[in-house]
Amino acid sequence: DTEVTQTPKHLVMGMTNKKSLKCEQHMGHRAMYWYKQKAKKPPELMFVYSYEKLSINESVPSRFSPECPNSSLLNLHLHALQPEDSALYLCASSQGGYNEKLFFGSGTQLSVL
Amino acid sequence: LAKTTQPISMDSYEGQEVNITCSHNNIATNDYITWYQQFPSQGPRFIIQGYKTKVTNEVASLFIPADRKSSTLSLPRVSLSDTAVYYCLVGDILGSSGSARQLTFGSGTQLTVLP
């Protein structure tokens, strides 16, 4: 299994809603990532988990809250988002070493109304 | 952070060889160069990775000169399905643990293959 699975594929939410994005991999990878991608722009790194510990937080607003319950799962909890947060949210994983390749999911297309 | 520079867009015709060059003047000694392909509304997909000289796999070749300040992704005999954005990345280790790896994407190159 070389897949990273993200759910849901599409999400529409209001600015007062609370929702969660989910990501799962069964490749035994020990590093997991959240990226945000706006239309026609490159992915921007948000968070990195290494061995289930938050390793990097790229100054992301607190309305985005990551969680790594175990080495196979990664969640992104969303609360009080703004319309400008609408984007494709990508999850990725890697073995956790150096210079290894990233495996990406297909993303969750999020629209904030 | 190692920064990469690529052409914004390129056009090609089916059956031609396409070469996309990436500049990475600040590459560190231990950094590898990795290329990803991305189709609309999908996550990037790994194409090829290399450290120096030439690497070839079933889909592409990667040429890296001795000074490693640039690299060239070569796609042989492209087809319409190769129309995508191609990203060049140079590895970096960041984070307090030192064990996680941050990848910063450059602007990417939009390749359009025409019939």
C-alpha cells in the first residue's frame, strides 16, 4: 500500500463551523505533513510531525490545529476559518529520514463561506 | 533555505523531448534534488531524485552538473497526459528535533503538451 488517503475530498463550511480533515497512511512512514495550496500557486508547508511529535509549525494561525493520534493518522482541526482559508489542503508522508521522497494524498478542497 | 528558480511555463508538442531546468545556487552539500509532477486538484507525485551527474528511471532523466547549482529534468517523447506543473525541490533539514525534513516548493513550471 503506497497511498496516502485524505477525507473528505471536498468540504464546504461556514466561518463559525468546526470541522476536521483526516489523513491516513499505512506505509510505516514516521513523518507526516500538512500543506496548503491556493489555486495556481505552489503548496505551502503548514505543519510537520516527526515520530508523532509536532516538529515544525510554519506560523500557522491557531484556527488550524493539527493532531497526530498515531503514526498512521494525521488530523487537521478547523475552527472559525475565514474565506481566504479556502484552498486545497494536502497531506503527505515520508519515511522520516533525510532526502527521502514525499508521498502526497489527493487533498481536501475546502471552501469557507 | 535553499531556493529554486524555474521557468514559469513551457510548451511542447507530442513526441518531443522536454527539458526543464531548475536553478538552486544555495544548495547545501548534503541536499538532494527532487522533482515532482502535479495535475490539477491532485497532490504532487514524485518523479525522480538525484545528487550528482545523471539519474534515469522509467519516466525521466535528471542531469546535475558538477557544481550542483542547477539541474535539468528531461522527459522523453512527451504525450498530452504529461501536461502538468513540475516542481523542483532541494532538501533541507529543519525543526528542533532535526529529524523532520522541510520541503519548500518553488513556483513550478507549467508544461503544456500540444497535439
